[in-house]
Amino acid sequence: MKLMVVGGGGREHAIIKKLRENPDVTEIFALPGNGGIAADAVCVPIAATDVDAIADFAAKESVDYAVVAPDDPLVLGCVDRLEALGIPCFGPRANAAIIEGSKIFSKNLMKKYGIPTASYETFDDMDAALAYLDGAPIPTVIKADGLALGKGVIIAASREEAKAAVREMMADKKFGKSGERIVIEEFLEGPEVSVLSFTDGNTVIPMVSSMDHKRAGDNDTGLNTGGMGTVAPNPYYTKAVAAECMEKIFLPTIRAMRAEGRTFKGCLYFGLMITKDGPKVIEYNCRFGDPETQVVLPLLESDLLTVMRAVTDGTLADCPVRFSDKNACCVVMASEGYPVSYEKGYEIDIPADVLPGVYVAGAALKDGKLVTSGGRVLGAAAVADTLEGAVADAYAMVGKIKFGNAYYRHDIGARALRAGKED
């Protein structure tokens, strides 16, 4: 089979490595891929947002199956275009991808169908939003309605900070059109849990839970990033919490989307907060999370392509999906200065013995050598019987990987390990 994976980051590298395990796969194209992915797929320099060029390429190459991984092309209707050409896809159509493409849509969906989430108000007028903040509880959360590379959420600790965030989004256009409408919502407290799930619109099968580390610095300090590391499973996601999520969040969400005529097929990501009042939805993503994918897929024992095709065909209920009961840890190695400004072009040295667990995100090939080309450069992921073992092994990998300007957090997994000891 000829496969095509749209995207070019660490998440896509993890998906590609897992798809390669299927013996029927003869070739994988990555659009656009990156310098590290080039070792595992044929990289084609077509942007993930260039839906027309993606469709033309898929038709020309007679691609048998496509995986559309990032949010932008999903919201832009990449799956719709490919399906119109007769190419089966993993990923939701545009009318279902709106669950991530518009936070206002997703908040209103949860309100309509009684899915637990933070209380909120929506605004398309800046003066009205600023006036509302005069009496809103603080801290509060300001969210741009549309896609903003995972950075359109501000947790404001003061009224002044909240108003500054509103002005940045609505007046200064920090996130372009994505910030023309905003959500101001209640600040929730509790452990955060990420749960990716396979769903064909009827059946939903949660994957192993995970814990992301968003802040740039140790001890959760510094700016928010796309993710500095992950562990799986998340110790706060107990069997009781999982059962409650299935009953009150997962199945109701799938049914709500179906009732709205927006059947969701693909990977639906639930960003959850385990509050004193039970689990609540912080956000939905319409695709695999990054870097959660880098710890979840290594624990998948079933064949990924088989599961994806069952999602596409609507036969997920009949497809066995098994995960290992082991633990995984991924430590992201970034360029010093990320997520603000950083130098690029440093040569990357990845020893052969750690290569299988390395997922490359921001790297390019220059004169045959792999060099840094982005903020998050790569993730080093390890699987072990215990979380302690997975964390130790991931950091041992990091110690072997060399590139100039390298930066990483030293405490990935520390919070999860403390939680385990509290139990």
C-alpha cells in the first residue's frame, strides 16, 4: 500500500514510524515532512495547508490511504477533498473538525448537550469583553476562537492582564482572524489529563492517557509552548475517572456531533481537568496531540493502519485495539530561546542506538547533514515497565543526542512520579 501522511512534525514522525510496522505498507509520502522524517518516508515539499496541491499529488501518485494529521488542513477540508477523489482518509471532515477550529462552537456544543466544562461567555466586540471583565472572577481564561498554533489561550492572574490579553487578540490581531471572536471562561483547578481517542462516529476507544508539560521552564515556569515533554499513562486518570469520562464526556460528545450532522471520524483529543466537581473538558482537538502522540503510539500493540482503516470504514467496534500496560516518557529537546526567538542551523548528532525512539520535529537536511530548523527540534521517547524507568531512559537518550543551542526541561515526569507516591 502507498500511504500519504500530511504534516511535518514530531507527531507525524511518530505516526509514520508506527505505520511502517505494517508489512503491507510499501511506501509512505510525507507532505512536507522534515529532515528527520526523510529517513522513514519520502518527503514532498508541499505545505500541509496547500489542500489543492495535496489533492493533486495524491491523485497523481495513486495514494491508497491518507492520514491528515495537523489541525489546519483538517479545518480547511483536506479530508473532504481527498475523499472526493476516492482516497480513503484518517481524519475528520471540515464540518467535524470545527470542534477544534472554533472554540465558540465547541463551548456551545457542550452547553447544549450538558457536557461538563468551564462556565463561559463569548464576545465579538472588544468593548463588551472589557466591560465584562470589570466584574468577572479572577483568575480567568481568555481564548481566541480560532486556531492559533496552540498559543491562543491566556490564563490571566489579574484584571489588567486579562484586559491586555483581550486587546492583544481583538485590537492588535496577535492571532489574526482567530482572535476576532473570543471566549472568556472560568478558571478551573486540578490535574490536567490528555486523552486521545479513536472514533468512527459511533464507537469511541480511548487511548492511553497522558500528561503534557506546556511551560518552557522547569517546575512549570516560563512561557507556554507547544509541549516540552509527556508521560503516559497519567496517574491522575484512574479507572473511576475513566468510567466517568466515558459516560459524561466521551460518548456524549460523539453523539452530540452525530446529532448535529457533523459525524466525527478520526482521532478526537480530549483535554480534561480533574476538578473537585469531577472531570471537565478544557478543550477538544480534532487530531493527535503533539507531543502526546510520541508516548501514546509506542504503547499501542495493535497495528495502527488496521485501526485507522476501521475508523474510516466505520467498523471500529469490531477492531481489537490493545495497549501495553508499560509506561512511556518523551523529553522534547528545543532550541535555546524557544518559544520566542532562537538560532537555527546547528548540526544534530543522533547515535544509532537511540534513533528508534527519536521523533524529529524541527530539522532540515543541509548538505546531507541534519540541522536544526525550528523551536522544538525533536523528542526522545522511551518505554519501560515503570514510569521511573521510562523517565530515566528518556533522559539517558537526551544525554547522547548533541546539537548546538540545545535546551530541555529537567523535570519531565516529576509531577506524575509525585502523584504516584501520594497514592
